[in-house]
Amino acid sequence: MDDPTTSDSPRGLPQPSPPTAMGGVPVYVMLPLDTVSREGTLRSVHALEPRLVALKDAGVEGVMIDVWWGIVERCGPGRYDWSAYSTLMELLKRLGLKLHVVLSFHACGANRDDDYHVSLPSWVESAVQRDADGLLFKDRAGTSSDEYLSLWADGAPMPMIAGNGDDDDEVHLAQSTPLHPLRTPLECYRDLMKAFSERFNRELNGTDKLITEVLIGCGPCGELRYPAYAANRGWVFPGVGEFQCYDRRALESLANAANSVGRPEWGKGGPHDAGSYNSRPDETGFFANGRGVFGSNHKQAGQFGGTPGNSGAPSSTSSLFTSRSMMLPTTLAPDSPVAEGAPNPDGALFEGVTTQDHFHRTAHHRADGRTRSLDDLVSHGDAPNGRWDGEYGKFFLSWYSNELVAHGERVMRCANEAFGSCDARVALKCAGIHWWYNTRSHAAELTTGYYNVQGGCESFGSESAPALTNSVENFGNRRASMDWVPGREGGVLSSSSSFLSREGGVGVNSIFKPLHRNANVGSHGSVSSLACDQGAPTTGYDRIMAMAKACGASVTFTCAEMSDREHDPKHMCGPEGLMRRVVGCASRHGVPVAAENALYRCDAVAFRQMVRNCKRGVAPASAEDATNQMTSFTFLRMCDSLFEPNNFPEFVAFVKDLTGGAGEWSP
């Protein structure tokens, strides 16, 4: 096949893309990270246009572009440069392509496949230098992440620079001027959104609008999550990552939350035994998965608890994991719920293990000075889950995840201010944290901020990795509940939300009926938590979907190209089950969903999996049900490899399969 970008076939007026059939999903292609230079110019226009034409001819509906905060507002606070994006939009109009915009408030360059670096605006970096402990996320070792400003700083006025951030510029630390008022990060996000909406009002409205979606960046990589895993901080797949709650304001919030439930010792920091970036769950005390008896419908003998001859039937010796001897120091930190002298209110160190029992069982270890492990806490039967499943773990994980959802809500409320009257769809993005999904603790999801400990191996399987079964008697009573509230026996999480209280900030919307304010807890007034239907089971994604629904936003989800069978079984990955869980959760809440591939692939196997994941279970039965289908799929990303003769025909076939009706593909 000839290079599709060099075709000399005559072209008159741009022809419209073939209409997406009922049950089909429109395809967008993400443009390269460096499409707009750091100096604010559109790069390689002459090379870009023929590639856009090729995509148009292939049936692609449009493209997606990052609008980088560090480029648009590089010249100073409130000084926006939209020129490169205006040039791109004029080109797309001429070619008849649509546009998805990502308002990227993060820095680029910290993650896999980031071959381009865009920092935060220089004046923001200067403000960070003057308050690094309060404006950036920090891990337990005190290492800062410069990828995205800490969510606990949303309402913190930043010292603004009178110029572009040079050292000799005047710094307004305690006062503002008409030209450079003190602004919080949240106000910076809101102001940029409003400026974009005003500048491109025509492109955002009307039946022939150019911009069909504005995706609001809410964290690293534009995703609503913590920077728990990043290559530039030493993380390597499939490490569990680390909690990012050690900046000054985060610790203040945690302390307030702990005091509110009468356990101030829980407010001194995150879990002490959660390992490091590259730990595995069962190498830690916090994320460990207990020796619960599991069955399996795997046919291979001995897999996941099966023994030769019983095809995976439950047995008294079967276990999902056996690496439970995570060694702990004899003297634990005073903030630990298993520290001596700090028993929990029920007198139990772990479920079923009282302080008195623990004393008798470990007395001989203390006598001889031997280092204890979690297995020393029980003498018979199954080992307990890690501390994620205990009282302290539920408190900490609820606080950690709820703070993330509250941040997303604050940012999306700003988006409503800017785009509420526009015809373009507003969206946020969630990450597809699929590794360790098929374990009880879902460790990688927990550090990322997704409190999802009810799925994985307990509920879901896939065509490539059948579902695991479990013994309810031995395991079900230790499942962590997402409806748990510290100090409320048998209760569900109260519906509340964090908002800025400072004058001039973003206030609670009176029509946001599912939420109310709890003024006694949290950094900005509450331990933020969103409850959906209290009679229905919840996952770590229900709160995100409830928030998205209340804010009128759709959700984009990644990892659509992945299948379970392609991953090392030791890493307990479950991208297929994870995607079904998220899509099902969105459907329950009535939230539209779009999808992306997480990693660049253009082979036939990956393309088939993308179609399967996007169409399975979401194709509408009739035109009236069309709102249930995915809104779009974005392919990451345009590059030289995509247009190679061996790859582009596969891509064209993929677009045809995905945009065609429900009957035009084979699962």
C-alpha cells in the first residue's frame, strides 16, 4: 500500500465522514504531544495536513489535542496565547474534522511514552519554589511530584509573580494588585477555562460546532488520580505505587479527619507498612491479601488454589497468595493501629485478634527479640487481610479517596461555570489501573485514589481469564465495605462535599442536591464523600460517577486495548473486568462513557480488543437507547509508525469495525 499521506487524488470541498451507524462508536485520534511547541507555535503544518487527510479518508471523525497550561499561560498570569490552537482549528474546519480538546493543567514528561516535556507555567514554578511543602504532592520519603499541583492546595492563594517568573521579578506574597491578584490553583484553572470558552465560543456551539468535547484535566496525565506511579520517581510496572498525602496541607487535612473520629493517632501520616513504589502487595503489611480459601474454575491443576485432581476445587490448603510473611519491626510507629499501647476501640488489632490474644501469641517473640511478621498475629486458620481491611485502613482509604473525588468536583464545578452554556460535551478522565486488580486489596488502585476493594477476583472474570470463586464463609466477612463510616456502626458514608470557603472561591451549587456539607471534618470543611443509591453496592468508581453525573460530565476511561491473557499471571491484571466494572458503574449512574487505549499499539490483536471492549454490552438495541453507547473512542496516538504500510490498513479496518453498527463486528 502506498503511503496514505502522499495521495494526490483530487479533493474538492471536504466530504463529510461516513455517518456512525447505530451501535457504532465514532473514532478520534490523539495528536502528538509536541503538536504545539513550547513557544506556542503549531509545528510542521505541512506534514500534519496530509496525515489529517488520511485520517479523514479512513473514516475518523476528528482529532484530540492537549491545550497545555504551561504553553497557553507561559507569558504570565492571565496572559493567554491561543494562536497555535486557532491555526489548528482553521485547518480542521477546512478538512471537515471535529476536535476534542484536553485542558491539560499538568506537566508532561513524567510517564511512559512521554517523549516531550512541558512544564507548568514558569510563574507557577516560582510560586512552588516558595511553598514547595504546600503546593506539591509528597510521598512518605518527602519526594515531591512536580507533575500537578496538590489537590489540598486548591484553595491556597499562590504568591503571584509580576513578570514571567524570573528571579528579579517582584513577588507579591501578602497582597495583590489589580494586574496580578492573588489566585488559588482552582481559580487559575477556572480563569483559563473561561478564557478558552470566550475565545472559542463559536467553535463550541451550534449544530455544526467544531469542538464536540472538552476534557478537563483533574490530575497527572489529565486523569482524576494521585501521582502514585511515575517513571521519573523510580516506579516500574507492576509496583503498587505510593500514597501521596505528605505535603503540609494534606497532613493537616488527615489530622482533622482523624481527630473528628476520635483517633488522633491516625492523623500523623499514611500507612507505615505500605511498602514503596515497586513493592508487590504481599510484600507489605498494608496491602497483603489474606490466606482465604479460594476455588477456581481454571482447568489447569493447581492454579489459584486448585490442587492436582480436583480441578481447582476449594481445599483447606489452597490459597490465592502465600507470601504473607512481611516482616515488621518489633516496635511499630505510634500512629499505627497495631502499635502496642494504641489498640482500637474494640480491643482488636485485626479482625478476630484481640489485644489480649495478640499478647499471648507474640510474647515469646518479644522475649527473644525476634522480628514479628503479620503471620504471628494468628496461630490457626487463615491469615488476615492486610490493614487495608481493618478499621484504620478503612478510615484512611475513605479519607484519601474522598479527597480526590472532592477535588474532581471542585474542578468540574469550575468547568460548569465556563462551559455550562456551551453545546460541547464536558468530560473528565479516569485511569485504567489494571495491575493487581484480581486481588482483594487492589493495591495499585488504592494508592492512585480509587477505593475499589470489592471487585477483581471476587466478582469478575473474562474470556481470557475466567472468574475466580471464593468461599463466603472464609472470605466474605472480611471484605472491605465502601459504605463504611468511622464511628457509625452499620452506617453508610454521608453525602458531603469539599468546597472552598474563602471569599471569591467556588461555592457549593444549590442545585447539587445529592451533596451536603459537613463542616466538622477535612481540610476544607469535610471528609468528602459521595453516596449514590444507598441500597446498592458501591465501588471506588461509584463516587466518581455520582460526582460526574451531578456535574453534568461524561467520563473517559483508558486501557481499552488490553486483554487479561496478555499479562503475566503473577501480576494479577484484570483490564477486561476493570473496564466492565467502570462501564457498568457509569451506566448505573447514567453517565456517558468514552474510551482510550492506554499504550500505543496498532496490531490487529489490539484493534480487535478495542472493538470488543467498546462494543461489548453497550450497543443500543434501538435508536431510543443510543444514549447508552460509548460516546467516542480516542486512539493514542498519531505518529510515524501509524502510517507505515503494514499498520495503516489495520487501522482503517479498525475504524470501519468500530464506527459500524453492532452487527458489523465479531466478538
